[in-house]
Amino acid sequence: MFKIEAIIRPERISHVSNALEQIGCGGFNYQNITGQGKQRGIEVVTGRGASTINRSAVPKTLLTTVVAKDMKEKAIDAIITASRSSENGEIGDGKIFVSQLTQVVRVRTGEENEAAL
């Protein structure tokens, strides 16, 4: 089993969630976050005077899912394809982190590992 965490642009979350559902991965959650990576922030136009400020923290969305070994590559490919802002991608499209899990337990039934997914 693998935990996949993807940091993506907020405006791409519906594309990514649809792509995951299409490959049969219906269990995931996401939350809005802010942070800074290589993009190093954005320039924001403020007020009527068209002055600009630099924001070092950029709004992103963190999507988390847990998948079985046979679903891992499909899920990663679906996230990559759905989260790119253009054919070749752009700075700020995001990152994916994959971790191997040793145990998953469904609280309601006590089922473990892949039966709990």
C-alpha cells in the first residue's frame, strides 16, 4: 500500500479528482494550503493604483490518497496528467510524494491493510 500526497494548483483539483475517479480510485481527501517552493511566490496587483506586492506563500491544494500496489502508477499518472496547466507543464504545477505504508486499519470494522481500503 502506498500513500500519495500531491500538492497542486487549486484550480486543478476538480480535474485531478475526476481523473482519480475514472481509474477507480474513489477514496481521497484534499485541503487548501499555502506554501513556497521553487516558484518563490507570485506578484499580486493590489488596489486601483495598480501597485504590486510579492507574496512568498502561494495558495495550493494538498490531495491525499492511499492505494494498493497495483494502483500506484495509474494514480500517479492520472494526477500528473490532470494537474499540468499545459502540455509540457509550468513552474508551480506541483509535486507528488509517495510513501510506503506498513498498516491501514478501518476503524468501524477493524479490517486491516488492503481490505481496509
